Amino acid sequence: MKIKILIYNHLFFSVLCIVFFSQVAFSQNFLENPELDKKVKAFLSDKRYSWRDMNVPASDGQLLFDIIVENGYKNAVEIGTSTGHSGVWIAWALSKTGGKLITFEIDEQRYKEALANFKEAGVSEYVDARLGDAHKLVPRLKGPIDFVFSDADKTWYKNYFIDIAPKMKVGGCFTAHNISMGRRQSGISEFVEYIESLSNFKTTYNNQGGGVSISYKTSDK
């Protein structure tokens, strides 16, 4: 009799676990928007060979997209909008997680082109595009932030990181563009040395495109 009771209890507990974890998995499902996916894919395909003016290659856009979606990030910051190529990839990813991108651009012409591109791609509602000097605007950001893409003036990379890192969630990710182990521009070497010295960030590199550093925050200190 006791054995039967133990078996029934075990089965009941197992069923509860299955139901619970199924609900958790369901609650973490990404937002589906086939029409938006179709529109963004068509936009990126049409523009694939026309991106200039300090934009990232498509492989880097895909990398940023994957990092955001795989980690379920929602509060993203981009420093250096340019005309919006990376921003479209980031915003598209955020459309699936229910998040939003704050992006900064100092050049008015590029800023206006980016706004037009966000609209054409169908991702405007996921973007808060701000015109101005990131040196002044980034320190005013409020947390929590869980994803950052830095692609502005390389000599200021370290400063951007220092301003934002304390406002990032543990598990958040700070990425920076044009990081290459073989051809570091002015300021990048200092930035790389700094992030690699931190015990609460784990940094790796992806060199398939323009070179991206990927730093995950492992603890607050």
C-alpha cells in the first residue's frame, strides 16, 4: 500500500513539474509577428549592398540579433546610429523580446536617414532615436540596461563602457564594433585592455565581420 502511495505521489509530482516547466517555457516564448519579419527581411535584402557611411556588415547585424534573442534582452542602447543598419537588426530582435532600443547619433543627416530606414523597415515603434552628442547623453542614461552596442568614436569606447557598466544588469552584454586583434585603432587597445582587466565581465571576440567584442557582465563587482 505504501509503495502504491509513493508511486502515486511520484507521478503526481512529475505531472506538476511538467505542467510548471511547460508554463515557464510558454511564458518565455518570443513574440510572433510574421508580417514584420517579412517586411524587415525584404528591407534588409533590398539594402544589402547599399549600406555605406559607417554601417556594420550584415554578418555583424545577425550577430547582434542572435545575442539579443538568445538572451531575451529588452533594454538596449546603441551608441552611433549612423543610417540605421545595425539599429534595424537590433530593433527587429527587440520586437521578439518585447523590448526597445535607445540609439544616439550626432550627425543630423545620418540621423534623418536612420529614421527613414527604421520606418521603411517597420521597426520604428521599437526605436527611440536621439540626435545629439553621446559624450553628454550616455552618462544621463538610466538603468537597468541589458544590451549595449558601441559603434561611435573609438577613442571614447572606454568612457562609454565606464558610464554604462554600472547600470547594466548582471547577465547583460556590452558589445563594441571594429575590435580586431590584428588592427586596433586609436583608443581600441586601451578599451580592450580595460575590459579584459575586469573580474566581473567575461569578454570574447567575433572577427567574422568588422570585429566585435562581446562582454557579459557576470557580477556587480
